[in-house]
Amino acid sequence: MSFIVGILTFFLVINCALLILLILIQLPKKDAGAGMAFGGAAADALFGAGSGNVLTKVTKYATIIFFGLALVLGYLQDRVHKQGGALEFEKQVQQKQQMQTPISAPQPVTPPVSQPAAAPTNNLLSLPLSAPTNAPAAPTQSK
């Protein structure tokens, strides 16, 4: 698919160069000027009533080919990038995952160590509600 895209891109570049040359070769009409381009006769000057020489007809066909190639290449490029991009992304993700999970060496077997007795938990709800016994005495005022 990318081979076809490359060939069509080559033809598009050749077509662009041809269009540039065709437009530069053409001589302006004597009655066509800036006023004609913005006035009501612009459509008549652009399309004419079937009058035109070979250069104008070739320019029209080259322009149609340009737009057709641009649309086809846009569609094909979209398909190529969606297919190739997803596959490349998946490959890169798999390579990263393989790099991040190193192969670990077997761990030596150690005998189990006896665990100390579990310390009592300090659950505040199970303590009795009483005043602390070692609280400092309240200061007294003397005069």
C-alpha cells in the first residue's frame, strides 16, 4: 500500500510543477484585470463560453487531476497510518514491558523465622472511660 502512495505522491508533485508552468505561460486577456476578477464578469472570464485555447483546457484538466490525486492520497495516507501506527505502537509497548520485567534469579531458600507474639492492638473504643492517673495537678492561685 505504501508503494502505491509513493507513486501517487510522485505524480502529484509532477502535476504541481506542470500546473505552475501552465499558469505562468498563459498570457492575461486584454480586458481581464483586477476589476474583472472582482466584478460580475469574473465567472465569464474564468469559465468562458467555451472559448479557450489549448493551454486553458490543459490547465483545467491538470487542476481536476490535482484535486483528485490530493483526495485519493489523503484517504490512502489515513489508512496507511492507522494500520501501521497501531501495529508499531503495540510492538513498542510489548518491547517496553519485556524490558521492565527483568528475569529474576531464583531466591535462596531460608528457614522460616519465628514471629514474635503479636502486640496488643490499641483500640480506643475498648479502653475504659476514666480520667488519666498521671495527669499533672492543676495550678492553684494564691494571693
